[in-house]
Amino acid sequence: MYENTFPNKRFKYTAEFLQKHISKDLKILDLGVDNPFSKIMKEMGYQVENTSGEDLDLETLAIENSDAEVITAFEIFEHLLSPFTVLKSIKADKLVASVPLRLWFSKAYKSKTDMWDRHYHEFEDWQFDWLLEKAGWKIVDREKWTNPTKKLGLRPLLRWFTPRYYIVYAERI
């Protein structure tokens, strides 16, 4: 079902990590609009709702009013100015979240055509851990993986060895 290509490799690792920690009888609120991975979660048998595309830096009511037992946030916190506010507003006591890791050889991403498609933060693993801990979460499990490409050059070569994605399962303290 998944190849070793973007985004399929990321989806494969994310799906395996989710299945390792989250039972299919728990209700999930996935932060962000309906997306290819939320569709995959539904195909896997999870009960998934998404937020509606509101600016989560300014509007957290969908999170605060949700009766979901699990929050998922896959590559969304790097797009927020204040992920701390969102993490504090979560009522569920389980969180599965992933972020792209900051790479010393690659600048943060900024789209020239889409104002929402930019990264305000690219975390190192310890920074994301600290953010979660300060927001009242205990990390139970974590994994990293690379995102190799078949292009030539120093940066593509480094992508074979340098982890690009970081995923955590955390529980509310």
C-alpha cells in the first residue's frame, strides 16, 4: 500500500505508530482539515473528525468543545505561531503528533503562493519534547525516521542519514 516515497513512507510510519498506541474504539479529533492521512485513518477503521480550517492560533473552540479521546496532529504544529496555546487547550488525555525536524542543511519552508503553507517552527526533537512537557504532556513513546530521495547532491545524500520526521505519543499529566 505504501512505497518508500514521499508522502507514502511518512504515512506508513505514521499509521504503524498510531496502531501501536491508539485503539480503534477511541474517537479522534485530527487537527487540520480533512486530508489524505485522515482518510487513511478512516480506512484503517478509526473514528476521525477534523477541525474545519479555522486559524488554530486564534480559535481553539473546536478543540476545547471536542469530546474526542485522542487528538492527532500530523505536521501541523510547525505551521502555528503558538502551538503551546493549542496544546494547552486540548481536553483529551492522549496525543499523537508528528513534526518535521529542523535540518541544519536546509532552511525552514515558506511557500511563495500559499500564506498557510509555511513553517514558523522547525523543531529539534528536544524542543518539541520541551514544548509538550511545558504544556502538560508526558511523552510515552517517540520515533524518528529519514526521508531519502534519489536526487544527486550533498543535501539528498544527507537525507539518507539524517532523521526528518519525529512522532510522539503523549498522555496528559
